[in-house]
Amino acid sequence: MKIKILKENFPGEMPTGPSLGQPGGLSSPMPERQRKIMALIELIGKKLDELQLYEKAYTRRFSAMFNNLEPRPKTRANQYGEHFFVKNPDGSLVHETLDETAAHVARTSLQGSGGTNFKTFKKVFGKTISQATKIAEIFEEVNQYLFLIETLELDKQLALHVKKHIYKDRKIKFPDAGVQIPRLFNYGDYIAATGLAIKHYSKIVEGLTDPNLGEFIRTGALTFSENFKSLWIMMSEEMVASGDYLEKRAEFVEAMVPEILKYMMKMGHPVSLYDLRNEGFYEEMMKKHPIVGGAELKGFGGAKVMLRKALRTLIDKGYIIQDDPNENSRRMQTNFIINPQMALQASGEFFPKPNEIMESKKMKVRILKEATGEQKRQQKKSNWDSRDKQRRKIKAKIKRSQNKREVPFKNERPDFNPIHDLGKALKKQDKDLQVYANGEEIKE
């Protein structure tokens, strides 16, 4: 079924693989397969947008009586015309089938009108039948797509794409019944009621339409509601698992509690529920802490409920108090202030302690100074060694460039003649003495 649906809508671009029911690996890269799934999601969104065109598919006169219809308890009449409830052996009531109860409602509604002009009835009710039939055809196509998307593995990106196109807000109006539906979660119930009405009115009003058409409309609408909600649950689990969305409303209230304290500290004056709702605080919280199903909380009523719960948490802990204790705490204009006696405790619970912050800052400064001092010493030593090395090189170069004379060896002795030296010594002792060496007279 999955392969058939994709082939019909994306001929020649079929991805393959175990996740789509075909053996073997993907014949195209993953981004290509993802693009096709995203295109299918957008196609579903466009089909659902068409539902806004059919404003007469649910009416007060023909459909409303069959909405949320419950089977009636069966009754029996005795010989005196008295009616009694039929009971099971265990004492519980026996109920009619839904079709039996719907047939009864159809008969009594026509009888209560004091007679029905079938021609007029068909003309007026024909618009409802026509629009409900077109919606049923959309459901028939969309239901298989919703089932397909649910069977495929959705990652975070695809889940957000589903939320954007399939679960976006749509203004569905049924003016005749005074009904406006912001989202499609309960839309199938209204169309199912119209289908049930068509089925049983057709059995009474001859030539109105085929009763099987009413059953086709009802079955398709109920299937749509089931598939629409089932896909939402699966997609919500993926978004929660990714950590991008909160799962429960209580988690959203818990996330708002410290944010309200921050907001009150920042403003520096009493703050009311009206201020939190209308000055942008609540909208900022919805963006900062998105919650699955958060569209139901965007309205004024949902905002009041969530903000009141968060304020009640702070009041119960004693962190905030009413500016005027005599006012009703549930009033929109009631102002709240931070309890000065609990301000330190509140900051200790929700925010880092000032002492710890200062100690952390001092430690960082000390580490930075030590690191900087050591770095300077290393740099200074490196600079000195570099200059000293350069200086030695220059001196050596200067010495090499100079033209120096030869210097005798310091330990080298002059030539020594013992006879001549002895003669000089004798001559020094006695100047009158004539001393000859080698036939020559030695003079002083």
C-alpha cells in the first residue's frame, strides 16, 4: 500500500529501501527521500486547507442532533401502555444500537416539524449533502497519506514539517450551527454527525440520496479523526524526545515560575496577571518553552490558566505576595510583588548565589593573574636570552673582522748560551777581570 501511494504521487521518483517495503538499499541519497516525504506532507496540508471552503457541511437543523449521539436505553410497554427499561440479568440497562437511536432521532425530528415538504427538504439539505460528499472524498485521499506518514520514521526535521503543514491552525466555520473549529482534532466528529444524519434521513425521505453515501461519509470522517490524532501522538513523541518541546503542561508552568520572578525583578514594580498576559511575557514563554499541543494555550483563556498556576506556585512558596491583600487573587488587575523576606531564599533556589558568583570570579581573576605573570616571566627570559645570543654573535663577528698581529707564545724562552752567560756573570762580579769565550772577550 505504501509503495502504491508514493508511485501514484511521485512517478519516476520512487525511493527504495526496507523502510518503504522494498529490499535493498536506497537507490537515491537520503536527502532525496526526505524531500519526497516533505513534498507529501505539503500535499496533505493543501488538501486539508480545502476544508475551509465547505461551511454548510454541518448545520444546526440537520446535523447537530446527531453529534455525540449516544445509544438510548431500550424500553418495553406492558399491556397497560406503561413503558419500562429493558435490563440484563445482572441488572444493567440494555441499549439500542447507534443506528437504531439515529433512526429514532430522524423520525421524531421530521414529525416534530408538523409535516415536511420533501421537495423543499431535499433542496435545502442538498447543499449539505454535496459539501459533505466532497469532504468525504478529501478524507478518502488524506487518510491513506496520514497512515503512510505514520508508518515512516520521522526525524526531528520531518516532525516539525508535519506540525507546520498538517497541524497548523485553520479557521473552520459552520455559520449555520454557530461553530468555529481552530484545529482539526474534532473536525471529523462534526462531519461524522452529518454522515449519520444523511444515512437515516435518506431512509425516510424518498429520493433524497443513497443511505450508503451517508455511511461512507461517516466512516471516512471517523477514520480521519483516528489517523489525525494517531499521527499527532507519534510526532509529539519525536519532538519531546529531541528535547525541543515540553510534554506536559505542568512542565510549562514549572518553567515559567523562575521566569516570572526574573520579570518582576526587571520591572521593579508590582505586576498583575494582565501585565504578564498582555505585555509580551507570555508570548515569549511560548517561544522559549514550546509545548506539545501548545496551540490550545495561545488563547486568552489558556494563558490565564497557565499564568494563574505559576503565580499560585510562587504564592504558596511565599516568594511573592499581593500588593493589596484585600483584593481577589484571581482578578486580572490584582498586583503582585516579591516578598522581601523571601527574596534571598528565592534567589538561592532559582538563581546562582551571589557569594558563589563572587568566589568564582575571584578564582578566575587569580588564575588569570598567575597565568599572566608566568607568561610575562617566560617572555622576559626569552627576550633576554635572545638579546644576549645576538650580542655574542655581534662581538664574535667584530673580532673576526679585525686584522690582528701575531702574538708570541707566552711560555717561549729566548736562546740560552751557558758559557757566554757564565762569562757575563763573572764579569759583573769583577769588572777588571778579562773573560774570553771561544777566543772572544766577553763584554758587559
